[in-house]
Amino acid sequence: MSGHAPPRFDAGTLLFGIGNSGRGDDGLGWAFVDAVRGQADFAAQAEYRYQLQVEDALLVSRFARVVIVDASAEELPGGYRWAPCAARAADEFTSHVLTPSAVLHYAAALYGATPRAGLLAIGGCRWELGAGLSATARHNLARALAFCGAPMGA
């Protein structure tokens, strides 16, 4: 959980769901996007990614706000964590997998863009091949959705 205000999903927001719905709870990011896109007041641009890449910096540069949702293997109080995400250069260079902070860094360095960004981590526990979320992941997803004002099943 977090003391920060929940994210908004208006027209100035880019929402990334990170994960893979074919690997159990790794699909939490996509499941979150599926749920919030069903809300009547949802106006953000939603994107599904297996992972973030350097090309995403251009897309990020076009928005005032970026929300990145991903599964976490960490034990998170309340089942999720919402926190600001700051631009930071990557520790290693690869054009195939980047952290959210590195994508924000490239958006600033290449395009002069500094959107406000946040990372919503949702706790999971099952990562093997197979579709569907564990009971723990579904519970944590429901809590994260409630925090964002988007009830489960919407």
C-alpha cells in the first residue's frame, strides 16, 4: 500500500501493463489493464508489454503521466505497492529489457520529456507456465483495483 494518491487514468496518461498472462501471476499487469479499461471514465492510452524496451521512450515522451503496472514476487504490505518512479540511467545497456526508470531516463535524454510516473507492483506467488492467476494474485489485484477506484470485475 502507499501514502501516495492513486493514479489517474485520464487522456494525459499512458498505462503500461507489464507481464505475460501465459505465466501465471506474471499476468497481473495485463489483468489490471483489462479491469481498468472497462471503467466508464477510463481515457488513458493502455499498452500491454512483455517487457519495456528502448523504443518505449518515444511513446512515454508524449504523455504527462505514465503508470506502469507489474507483478512482484516481493511480500508487499496489503498485496500491492504504489510509488513514484524516477528517471535513472540503466546500470547495464541492452536494447531488449529496460527498467521503468531507464525508459524514463531515455525519454528525458532523447526527447526532453519528463512525465510524472508511478509504478504499481502487485504481489503474486505462482510463476510457472499456465494461464490464470492464483487466489493470492486475484486477492491482491482486487485490492490494487480498489485503491485505484476500479472494482474487480468491472
